[in-house]
Amino acid sequence: MGMELIFEVRDAEEGGYCARALGCSIFTEAETWEELRTNVLEALAVHFEGAPVHPRLVQLHYVRDELIPVEAA
């Protein structure tokens, strides 16, 4: 039986996206969301090549940090 693998996706400083797998040492980048999906699948294929268990589901969890200044009352 396969597992679910979650990628934390953030905006890259230079534009595009960065994705890092939680619990595995997999990292990839892309300029567009569609390219990111392709790169994640390619990275999975390489990382789990020959492994007895492969992920059956991948979740791309998009995280966006926003700082909002709060004026002192």
C-alpha cells in the first residue's frame, strides 16, 4: 500500500515556486504551477526508484507568508 506525501510550496524570492517534501529529502522549483506539478512527479520518480513503497497521493500545500504591520494604539 502506498502513502500520501505532502509538499510545502512557497513563493520563490526570485519568482516562481519552491516545493519541499515533508519527511523526505525532496526539493524542486518551477516558474509556473503546472511546471511545479511536473517537477514534483519527476522528483518522486527519481527519489523512489527501486523502493518497495511509493506514494499514491501527493498533496501540494501552498503556504503564503504575509506580514501586516500593526500600529501601536
